[in-house]
Amino acid sequence: MARHDPNRKLAALLREAQWSAGELARAVNALGTAQGVRLRYDRTSVAHWLTGSRPRPPVPDLVAAAFTQRLGRLVTPLDAAITEDRPAPAPPADPGGADALPGLMELCREDADPELRASLAAGAYTLGTVSSLTWRTDEDDCAAPPSSEPGIASTPGIASTPGIASTARIASAAGIASTAGPGNAAEVEALEEMTRLFAGASLRHGGGHARTALVSYIGDDASRLLSRPAPDRIRAELLTSTAQLTHLLAEMSADDDRPGLAQRYFHLALSLSQEAGNRRQYAITLRAMGAQAGRLRHHLYALQVSESAVEAAGSGADADTLAFLLVQRALARAQEGHRRAALDDLVTAERLHSRAGSPAGPFASYPRAGLDYQRAEALLALGNRPEGQACLETSLEHRPTGQHRPLALTHARLARALLHAGQLEAACTHWHRFLDHYPHLHSAQVRQEIAQLAQHLRPHLRQRRAAGVLERSRTLVAL
């Protein structure tokens, strides 16, 4: 299609969606806001697209995502004929590919380069086919059996895993000579220690803190360990630990306003989990991907991915893992209006969590504070404000004092719920507590909360408490 030829594909999609040009523009603006991209399109902008003008990235992906949400089927930028005549950013790789480690190393190298990092951050989140995320159960693959201790993540006891690629192939693909000695349990322990370190830093200070340090660690140390020969069991554990580190990097990237980059890291974490034969870790990463989709307002896709996470865990999953997965599916079901199914998931998750006994630690257990926060989100989505508020208060009681990010988000969420219930004074108390944590954080989600704070309190400026909260927030943002 020439640049100024009428865009008949886009016009057909508008008719199918029963949207006006202005409605499409508003949907694109809303999706851009959810991804940290401020857009001000209107009906005249869409009119230009209909006459052949093509918006710059990431707008074509946002247009496609808007139609995907509206129509309930996958729509690509090509379907809407709004892509620029330029190479598109690399899409997330389907999990299970043999190039997971080299692909991860290359992406980390680019992410560690300040000049290339900006273009990676600009990549948009895209919607794909959920079928590509299914855990592979081919006869040539074998899943890790449950560990002796229950937990969200386990050390797979694998004597021989045909699905794991040979050390020589990976080293060759990565361009590394395997001159060091064989891998051992001490190296697994080192990766697990770094997982705890970076997970703790993210909880305390948000995803924007130490994210590039994790990029460098994975690109240098973790990849070096995986390039060495190792017994199958050790190699599976190294792959699992690297998958967990990559999962953390995806979470931190999402919380640093890099949704498209986070998606790519999530897909690589899936591939490493598949290669390790660890379906538990695979399911946990799928769960996080469903949560990301929900935060970006892709609620149907979030539900589909959350359902895939439960299926991937399998019937042998432990109680902690199932509670972790089901409470996320409950939220996704609630957001899609499936009230009865959402409540069933919440009841089951609560029952499973009550009998779980996993050791503390990232990917090892599901803390009570996390369960209560997610239950609250689902209940509030269902319109059950009193019980949702009670769950948020319980979550705060169980949350360690140094975890600034979850504490800040919980106080902010409770403040919004209280304001909607007409309890302005109580809401302001929790917003002040949210602001207590704000200076410690580098988090896009927290920045979004402080922007929402201003929107919610602006109609109440004549109230002294509300005006005080708003003034304090402006002072903190200006620092």
C-alpha cells in the first residue's frame, strides 16, 4: 500500500469493531498510558491513518492490541496495515527453542549497552497466541518430578533429561570456549544466593534499582556457568536458577517502564524452564506474564495466560504453587466478569495455602501477605469492597517492614478503596503511609500510583487532610 492510498484494512477493522475514529484513538491512548507512553491521539489522527499515514512505533502495536481486545481475536499491525517500512523490533521468542541461552546473552549484551538500551526500552508489549505458551509434553521431553519439599520453585531431581541441550552445543552457539572445570553444586548455590539478593532489592527499592546490575550478572556470570560441562542434575539446577534470575529481570524491567523488554525476558525464562524440565518454574513465569497482561489492561489475554499457568503446573504441583497460580487466575476471572469461577478459585487458593509449608525465600514459598493482597484485588474487582479492604489490611499486618515496594502499593490500593467507600480521612492516612515509602523506590507502578493520587484527591482540595496529602506528594515528586 502506498503511503497515501486509503487504508481499507484499518477501515474494515473499525467497522468490525463498531468503533468510531475517536473511540479507537481513546483506546490507543489508554493502552499507551498503561505502558508508560503518553499519547494524545484523536479522531483526526485516525483519519490520517485511514488515508495512508502510518504512525511510528510503538503505536502500530498499540492499535493492534486495541483491536485484539475489542474483537477477542489476535490482530497484528500487518492486519491493520499501519506498520512503517522499517525493520520491526524482535518479537518474543516462543518458549522451548534451542537458542534460549544465546538469545538471553545477546539480549543482556544489548541491554547493558547504554546506547542500545533506549531502543530496547521503546519496544511495545505485544499480544501473541496463547497456544505457543503451552508446556511441552512431547515424548522426547521429561518434566522434573516434585521435589521432596513443597514450594513455589524446586530443585529438580533429574538423572537424565533428554530435553536439555548438550553443553558443547550451547557453548558453541554462545561463542564461548568451555575451558573451565565442570559445574558443581557450589555454583548452583551461588546463583540461588544472587536470586535472593536481587529479589530482596526489588522488594525494598523497586524494579528500577539494580536492574542493570542484574542484566550484567546474567550476561556475564550466569551464562559463564552454563557454558561449562556439568552433570545432568547440576545442569538442570543451573538452568532453573538462571530461569529464575531471568524471571526476576523481567519483573524488574516491567517495573522500570519497559513492558516490551520485560515480555522478551519472560519468554526467555520460559524457554530456560522448559529446557531444565522444570514445569513448576514454567508455570510460575506464566503466572507473572498473566499478571503483566492484566496490569496493561489486556484482561482476556491475562485470563488465557493464567489458565495456561494452572494447566502447566500439572496435577503434581504442591499446595503453595497451586495457591499462587489460582489466586492470580481468580483475579483474571474477576476482571472478565466470571464471578462464580473467581470465588471458587479464591476459596481453593485459601484452603491450599493454609496447609502449605514451604521454606521462605523467592520462588520457594508464597507469603501470606502476597496471598491476601491478591485476594483483595480479586474481591475489589468483583465489587466486594468490605472484604477486599479487610484483606489489604491483613496483608499489611503480615508484610515485613523493609519491603517498601509492596507496602507502598498496598497502602495506595487501600487508600483508593477507602476513598471510593467515602472514607476520605482514612484514605488520607494510608496515602501518607504510601508517601513514607515513596522516597525509597524506583518503580513505575509506584509512580503511576502517585499520579492517580493526584487525580483522586483533586476534587477534595477543600478538605485540609486531602490538600496536605496532595501538597506532600508534589514536594516528593519534585525532589
